[in-house]
Amino acid sequence: MQLMGQRETRGYENCILAFAVMGAGALLMGFFFDFYFDMNDDTMMRDIMSGIYSGTPDGHNMQTLYPLGALIALCYRIYGAFPWYGAFLFLCQFGCFFLVGVRLCTLADTFFDQKQAVLAGDSTGGGIIYRRFAGKLLCLLSMTFFQWGIWLIHTVNVQYTITSGMLVGAAVFLFLTMQGGEVSGKGYKTLPVKVFLLGSLPSLLLFLLAFHLRSEMALLTLPFLGLAGLLGWWTDRPVSEGNNLRKYGGLLFLLLAGMGLSIGADSLAYGGEWRTFRQFFDDRTTIYDFYPEVISKQSSDAELEALGVSYGAQILLDNYNFGLDERIDAQMLSDVAAYAKEHVDGTRDWSADFKEKLLHYRYRSFHSGDAPYNFLVIFGYGTNLIAAVILSRRDIRNLAAAGAQLFLILAVRSALWLFVLMRGRDPERITHPLYLVEFSLLMGMFWWQLRHSRASTEARRLLCGAAAVLLLLSFWGLWKGFPAVRADQTKRQERNRDWEAIDAYCRAHPDTFYLEDVYSTVAFSGKLLERRENTLANYDIAGGWMCKSPLYREKLAAFDIEEAGEALALGKADFIMSDEEEGLRGLLWLAAFYAENGMDVLIEEYDRIGEDYGVYQVIPVSADGQYLREMKWEQ
């Protein structure tokens, strides 16, 4: 009872200590920086779930699974003034660090407890309280500087894909450092089934949350979570013992059941018109993300025309403003996507491509292009290898087992990286979470070696040495990253001034609907915790991943618009474009679209938004050169 009371007291102490460190870090970070959505994708998701996009909060944001989107949309319905989506991502990010911080404090408790002191030769346990508290501070200090030095850019510029990877990383670490198993005179004492499943519950819930937030990222990093389970099963000897089968089989069942129920609920929510649009969405993603050269201006017009893609439609696809043309539908994109796979993949030299990507993978693993993330992973492998050599105490079997585990992790990570590189889609929002989850796995394995070693003195020295190296890496990352993040935030503030001006202009003219050139408006991103007026916005980009969805149709219908291109010609909508894009591309492409539909038009700038954006009207011209409606600047 006394021991249980001590554990409960330490649990409260650890939570308070970790919360204080995380809270102070968040306040300090908020003093130096603003928290932003990293990309306009997250801003669009916020607008959909808050009701800005269609007028009513809705969970169909096409990126998260519907149950999560519906829950956030429900929060907006209850109290729309609060920034629920931004707060959710913020809590996910800092919550991951908080949970890891609590676990690190708990590990410090068990690592420097009375039993470890006795094993180290200190039978009186003198200095244990001091060493335990110092150990907690060392762990929290390392984690804090990791957040500031390694993960700062992703903490202040928040992206849902990266947040999903963070959740998986926390799940992996918490699973491998689960409390309960211990070394005794008879060997390693494993956890009972019920205790194991309850202890695994936080990791399970974190992964399912990551799966709801960004399924693709969760599935990509799932092999690392599987490796964590495999390593745990490996150490629970005998492997085929009944309790072990019930433990890991039960956990696998819960994981698959949770994923299956989530996918089932999502599929039901995206039935009917949404199912057709989802196919349109997937084909659009395939074309733009993996085969953009097929719709570029350098493509063969004859081949695209054979698929029903006219010259004007190709131009609209190339500059993303395909929402203006109703001929660009699900069938057309399906045909183009099928053609792209056959035309590009069919002529691809897979052998040469694999060799090229293999060399690129090796280069990225050891050079500074991906620093400090790749160096962090190298540190993780090196730390585990050194720990295995020192703690094995010439036990060849333990050393061989540790080497085999590290080799297995290396093999899995290599397969994942080659998969990503071969697809030709490796932005930082994919690669950085991959590094993080792998590092979490390696650090969990490192802690497992420390906790289950009888060489406590050497283990403590290894811990201090690893913390020192991690702090040095973090200091280096902070030295290079802090000025870069400040410069990035300055650019975001400048770009967002234009967006705020566009938003204010459109809302000041509620009788007109505004279509925005996609390339002119994709660089904007909103503040994470900004309170906004969640009322229907009278503007939308002329393309993008929600274009032609049921919500998009609902939005247009609210302004008595059936087709965007027709609305421009009828004067129900006007077009917003930046001077930079107008100078690069001009507006002949827009006139060409109408010419293909048998209509001559005049495209005239009639107003300005700030210094960099023009507002254009499309005016039909008759055969004898007469304007078929008045110009707005003449009214």
C-alpha cells in the first residue's frame, strides 16, 4: 500500500512537472512566434468544418476521416466563435510532448529507485531523491530543447499530416516504454494480459486518432508501430506462450477493429454524390501529384483531345482553374488518370529508376540536406548499438539479438523510404514524420535496454551521454532554425495581409461572388488560434480539392450560381488575380475558354485590392462588337 501510494504521488508529480514545462514552453513560443496553419489545405479544412465554406459546419473535409471531421464540425455548431480545429491540432502537438514528458519522468522514477540503487551497490539508497529529480529534469530538458531545436518549424507552422506522424511517434514510444515489466533474479517478468492491454491503450488511441487525422500518414508509419509490437513480443519469452499470444493477438484485434470501424463509418458518410466526387478527387490527386507532365502545355494536344480534353480544358487543368469548365468531370479525369498511368509508367525504366532512387536514398541518409532529422536517426542507431555492446557484458546472445533488431528496423525504414522515393512524392510533410517516428522507435528501444539491464551504473552513464548528445544536436538545430523560422513568419505576415485585404473586399461587396485564380491565392495560411466570423464567404478558388464537390455545389447555389464559368459571363461572379500571375500568364487563357464555347468576351480590370491584386469582369461581346452588358466601372 505504501509503494502504491508513492507511485500515485509520483504520478501526480510527474504530470504537474511535465505540464509546467510544456506550458512554459508554449507561452515562451507564443511570445516569439505566432502559430499558423502551415498550408492552405488546413485553412480550407477549417473553413469547411467551421461553416465558412458552405455556410453550415460540415465534417466532409475530404482529408480527415468523417467521424473526426463531424466531431469538430459539431463543436463549431455548438460554439462557432472558438477556433476548434486549430485548438485541436495545437493540443495534439503539445499533448504528444506532454505524454512523452510524463513517461520520461516515470522512467526516471523507476530508473533511479531504491532497487536500482541496491543493484548499483548503494544499499542505503542515499541520494536517490536527488538523483531521481535530476534525472527528470535532464529528460524534460532534452525533450524541451528537442521541441525547440529540432521540431520548432513544425510546432509553430502546424500541418495535419505532420501532426498525424507526431501522434504515431508518441504511440510508438509509449508502447515500448510501458510500465510493469522488470528484471528479477529469475529473468524478465512479463505483464499479465489485462495489465498489458490497459497499458497499451494510450498507444492504441493515439494511433487511431492519427489514422482519423491523416490515414495515409498513419498507414505509412504503421510498420514502425508493428515493429514496436514485434520487439515487445520478441522480449516476452517464451514467444509462443499462451499469455503472449493473447496479449499481442488481442492488441492486434483491437487495432484492426478500430481501423475497420473508422473506415466503415467514413464510407457510409461518403456515399451517394460524395462517392462519385471521391473518385474525382482521387483521380485529380493522381494527375497533379504524380503525373503533372501529362496536362502541361508541353503535352501532346492530339493525345489529350482523343480523351475529350480540349485545348481550353487542358489550359484550365494546367493552371488549376478547372472549376470554370463543367466539361472537366469525373469521367474525363478518370480517363486522363488511366492514360497517365499507362503512358508514363509504361515507358518508365523501373530498373534504372530504382538504382537512381537507391543512390538518392543513401545520399539523403548521410548528407546535410535532411539535417538535423537524418542525423537524429543516425544518433538513434549509434546510441542503441553502443548500449547493446556495453550493457550486454559479453553476452553474445543479447548482443546478437540487439543487432538483429536494429537490422530489422533499418530494413523496414529502407523499404518505406524507397517506396516514398519511387512514387516521386517526398515533401517534408511526409519525410519529416518518417524520421520522427523512426527516432521514437529507436529511443523506445534504447530506454528498454537501459531499464532491463543489470548494469545500472553503466546504464545511467549511457543515459547522461545520450542526453548530452541530443542536447548538442538540439542546440545546433536551434542555432540554425530559430532565425529561419523568424524569417518565415515575417513572410507569412506579409502574404496574409493580402489575404486579409481580399477577404475584407469580398465581404464588403456581398452581392457579388468572387472566383480567385488558384496560383494567386495558394500561398496564404491562417493563424492557428485565430477567432473568425464563421459566416458563409462569398468567394472561392476556381479549382482545388473541394471544387465540384456536393459542398461546392451547395456554396454556389447559395449565390444563385449553377456553373462558375457561366456566372462570370452573366455578371454574377467576378475574377480575382494577382498582378504577378497576370504578368506571367496573362488572361488570354480565360478568353480562349469562352471562345471554345462560342462566346467572344472582353476581360477588363475594374477595381484593385491593395497594390498587388486586380478584380476582373468578363463581358460578352456580340458579333458586331457590342458589349452585351455594362461594365462595372461605367456604372
